[in-house]
Amino acid sequence: MTVEPTTSHRHQTLSIGGATYDLFVRTAEQLHGDGTQQSIRLPVGAKIRVQEVIEACGGGAANTSVGLRRLGCDAGFCGIIGSDQWGQRILQNFERERVNTAAATIVDSETSSFSLILSVPSGERTILYNPGVNEHMHDALFDRERAAEAGWIYFNRIPEQGCMIEDDLLAILDTGAVGLTWNPGGYHLESGLREESNRLLLAHTSLLLLNKEEALQFSGASTVADALAVLHQGGATMICVTDAAGGTVATDGNQTFFCPALDTAVVDTTGAGDAFGTGATWALLEGCDLPDILRAGTINATSVIGAIGAQPGLLTDIEMRHRLQSNTLDVDER
């Protein structure tokens, strides 16, 4: 396939959600158990040798804004950051990546969101986190005017307290001038389509992103195929359901496609979902068809899991176009 250069740098995007400072601690410990019951065991009283400690920036909205900026979009971040040392490093990272932080809120004398990520050789991890100032995301701090100026909003996972901004978000989307990528989490998944605000938001969603377990929980369906049907009937224009190494299935209501995962060494799975969503959103903005949207998301996610942290492996516009042109991913219609 060929994706010709367009005016991708003109795409105005705004990522709403969290930003965190991540501390990765890599150990030689192995996963125990199988299936969904796997765990990392750290016996009480034991002294566990650490192989590596890495500091990095993360958080859903931080990852997606950085990812979209690298892909050439005029990307902004809308979220809450503390004025502490972690917050300063998050802001410095945004500055390096040239992400617009005009819609960010800085809270004095409080702690920024912080995560301690325990990682094992397989690339799987357990995250210990303190939400910090992310719990303060609510309507009083939401920059409605700047959000309305964006051509596209990427709505990331937010804490339940942040759901108060949804009335403002729906008012912006009602104008029909702004597109929406939505990656539900937490409260949204738990309440599912029983919640009226979720149904209203779903009806305005251009690209819905969920993993397999989330899709079943959010839709209330028992199979991915049924979940895709329910969510499309609910108004989502395009739905992508990822399943890690099991690949991704997506539909636009007319056609359904399956894209396999690329065979690659997994270093760290942190941020893989955000990378997929970033690549898919970029391809959608570039006017790509659904198979290439799946390819772009998969290629970006594959690059991210080959490095430690959610952002180091995010691709640039030039890298993405090159990999799309040279990829061997066979996307099949279902």
C-alpha cells in the first residue's frame, strides 16, 4: 500500500486524560500461573535483585499526545499535572516532544500521578500507582474553549471523578465539527451501556478502542463478534478490539477485518494499547481505509513493545509511512 504525504501536520488533536511519571523496575522473576491468573511473586521478607531501573513519562493522554505529535499532528494535552519534581519532568518531556500544553492545569503543592512498574523478562508487568492530581480532573478545570478548537479529540481513560467533564465534551461533539477517538476505562467499562452518558458518548465516537476483555464488559456481549455489533449499533463509526498476540479485529459496520500481531521480541508491553490507538487515529485522519488503519495501529504498537516505556518506541511520520509501505501484514476480511 501507499500512504502519500498529506497535510498531517495540520491535524489539530487534543488528548484528554492522565499524565504520569513512571519508574520501571526490571527483575529476573518469572510469571507464575497460566491464562488470566498469572502473577509476579515477591515473597515477604525476600531480597529481590533488580536488573535495571528506568525513569520515563507515561499516562494515556501523555502517550497519545506525544504519539500523535511524532506522527506530524499538531497535538495538545489536556489534563492535570502537579507542580512537584515529577510534574516538572512531565512538562519538560512535553516541551521536548513539542506537545501543546495550553490546555493543561498545573496544581500547586500536590503530587503528580506516579507509577512503579514491576517488569519481568517476558515483557509483562504489574503497575503500582498513585493517581495523584489526576483525581482532580473535573468540569471546573476542563478547558472547554481549547477543546472546542481541536479538530479531533482523543478521550483516554480517566478516573470516575473526571466523568463530570462529559457534558462539556458532548456539547462540543454535538456541533459535528470535532471527531472523537475513545478509549474507555475504569468507571466507563464498569457501568457499560447501562449508563446513559456512555450511550451518548458512544453515539459520537468515530473510533472506539478496546481490548477483548473490555469489549465484552462494556457491551455486555459474550463474544467479540456480538460486541462489535452491539457497539456499532450504539453509534460508534469504527471499532477496534485488540487481543495482544491474538491480533486485532475491527469493523465499520459494513466490513469486518482481522489483523494479526507482528512476530517480535517483547521487551515491555507498557503503552502498547495507546500506541495502537495513536497509529490507528493517525491513519484515520490521513484518510486510510480500515485495513491500513489496523496496520498502522499494529505497527506502532509493535515498535513500542520493543523498548522499555510507553513512549520511546512511538514512530515518527516518516517511519510510519516507510513501515506501512514495506509491511507484510495480511489483513483478512471476516
